[in-house]
Amino acid sequence: MKKSISTMLAALMTATLYVPAGAAVSAQEADKLGTELTPLGAERGPNADGMIPAWTGGLPQKAVQGNAYADPYADDRPLFTITAANVDKHKDRLTPGQRELFKKYPGYKMHVYPSRRSAGFTETINAAAKENALKATLAEAGNGVLNAFITAPFPIPKSGLEALWNHILHYRGESVVRQTDESTVTAGGNFSVVKIIESFYLTYSRGDRSPASRNIAFYFTQNFLSPARHAGIITMVHEPINQVNEPRRAWIYSPGLRRVRKAPFIAYDSPSPSADGLRTMDQYDMYNGSPDRYDWELLGKKEIYVPYNSYKLYANIDNHKETLKPLHPNPDLLRYELHRVWVVEGKLKKGKDNIFGRRTFYIDEDSWHILVADQYDKRDALWRVSEAHTIVFYDRQSLWAVAETVLDLPSRRYVLEGHPRYDYKADLNEDMFSPAGLRTTGVR
């Protein structure tokens, strides 16, 4: 018996609901990876004026003792310094937020160094990027990713969501413990420091595609050491890839109560308890969590002066008096270079809530790490400017921030999250990231 037209249409519409919202690239396009493009999808060649050099593989891998990441570019000297007096000459290579810093803060300056394309990854990561290009798709209206592992799922992005997912899931390491000093600084230069130990078990980066781990990006804990009002608090997060289908799970251990409680507030624009209201949960790592509250648009590429190869800052990151200056971090410790970045803009969806009405991200083409973020309030006025100061951990061939700054323009305050210690050989496993494991850690 023939099916009715209405029955066939209903079946077709039902099937369409399960088709991933996005498609992998063709084999011909994927073959550009490692040839005319870098293995992670960046333009291999230099820019028109030669200020951005050709990519030649990034920093060579070499062994490191402890955290002694010596500056491979220590002999570089600034090409020029941007100040309020000459900012108009360079405005086309600055973000709106960066330009505002020169207007807002007298004496603000930006030392621009030779551009060094230091980001380079292992053959395993490069091979994963190509496999992702051929197989990865967006799902659930872009709120999830299917058939991807280890690194950027969309090395040849076709949309803002794909580029944003590349940041969310770019390779950071596999089992990492780091020290974090989160400092809030007043306009007058007074500051307080919260000391934290953070642990990451990065299931996605480990390439674990077992059914149990397929929707888990990483497991994470924050163990607060000081000051006394924070000491002993531990937060734990299980980070799903698709957070609409499976919301983020979070718990908090309170030493006063000596028990573990669920913490659904650790998400979106909830204020960070250790940043004095200057940072939201989704501003950590420049952006994290579900992208479902914004409409994302890929605005193309630009050449922008961005923080890069921040080894000098890393060497001084726990010298708080030297690093934390009034209004902004010490500019003489910061290194900026000209790099090509993907520009992704998010506008708050109607009916959705977040304190930021618009966010613009500038994403490194070589690593997929967001390097600069301009954040606007609901009246579309610039509110906060964030920067990620990264280095290549060249023994692990991983690029990650050694400091993140959030400068709050109306209050003239800022927060700097510095990471003076990284342990990429931490012995972690999933069992450590259970509520029972959190309870055991908390009562020690």
C-alpha cells in the first residue's frame, strides 16, 4: 500500500530533526591541511607586508626541567611602541576594546615585537585535525559536536559556531595541574590575591571516544588555598560537550559544612566568587561552556596586534608587585605581535539572558586560542576587554595562557589570573573527579 503524501512528509521532517546542523568538508578541501594551510587550518604563507612570517612548524620540541620555560625570543627588541600619541596610526590593527584602553588610561602603551609563529603541534594532533575536518559535524542547533577528538573539530571553519568550538575544544594537554593566582586590582593599585590549585583531566584531548566519555570534554577541580575566607573550598566540574542535551554538572565542597553540594550556578554569567564581581564564569579561559545563548557570526579574518609568546610575563607572573600596576598590568612585561585572527561575534538571542549583550572574539589562526575579547553591555557600550597572554609549552607542544586579564572599563579595575606553575605530567584519572573523591579530598 502506498504511503500518503502527509505521512511521507511527516517522516521526512522527523528525520530532519536528527540531521547534524553542519557538515564536514570534502576530501579535496581537507587535503589543503598540511599543504597550502597549516595542519590546523591557518594560512601557511606570510602576510602582504611580511610582518607576519610564513609558518615553518612552530617551536621545535625540547625537554624542560620543571617549569623552566626559557624565553626562546629573549633577544628580540620591540619594533615600535603604540601610545595615545600614535594610536591612530595603528588603529586598523587594534580591536575597538584595545583602542579604548588608550583613551581610558593615560600612559597606556603596547610594545610590538617581531611576529613569531611559535604554535606547532605533534603529528598525532595534526592527524586528528585532518580526521576532524572530514568527519566532525555540529549537532543540536550547534550546541554540540559529533565525531571529533583531541583538537579543533573544524580546522576549516564555515561558521562562527564552528570557529568558537575550535577554541572550546582546542588541545591544551591531557592531565594538567596548575597553580593559579587570581588578583583583583583597584584603580589605585591595591590588590588582593586568591591562590588556587587547578586540576584538569582532559578526556577529549586524550582522544577517549568510548561511549562513557564521548560527551565529556574534561573533568576539573579548583582547590582554594588562600586567603582564609576561601581556604578549603573546592569546586568540581564535569564539562559536557553538548550542554543543552546534558547540562554542566558541578559540585562544591564547603569546609564549614564539611559536605559536598551540587552547584548549578557555576555556569554562564554567574559571577566568579574570587574575582570581586569583575569576571563571570563563562569568561574563564576567555570563553567556556555552552554557546546556546548567542547567535554567532564569523566575520572573517583580520591582522591584529595580540599578546603572544609571553615568556617575559611568565617569568614575572608571581612577582605581584612588579606585575600588578594601577589600571592595567605592567606594559613593560607584555609582548604583542601582529597575527592573523578569526573574528567571531556573538549577539544575545531574544529571550536569553546574559550580562553581555554582544561579545567579539579574536581567535588565533595558528592555535585556535581566543587571544582578545571585547565585551559589550546590553546598550552596546564597551564594558570589558579581556586578553590571553600565551606561551608554547615546547616540551609538550601545547599553547595555553599563562595569564588572562579582564579590564573593567567603567570601574577602572581589573582582574589578572596568572599561572606560575604547570605540571603536564600529573597522575590523574576519572575516579578522582567524583563527588565521593571530592569529599575525601576536602576532609584531609
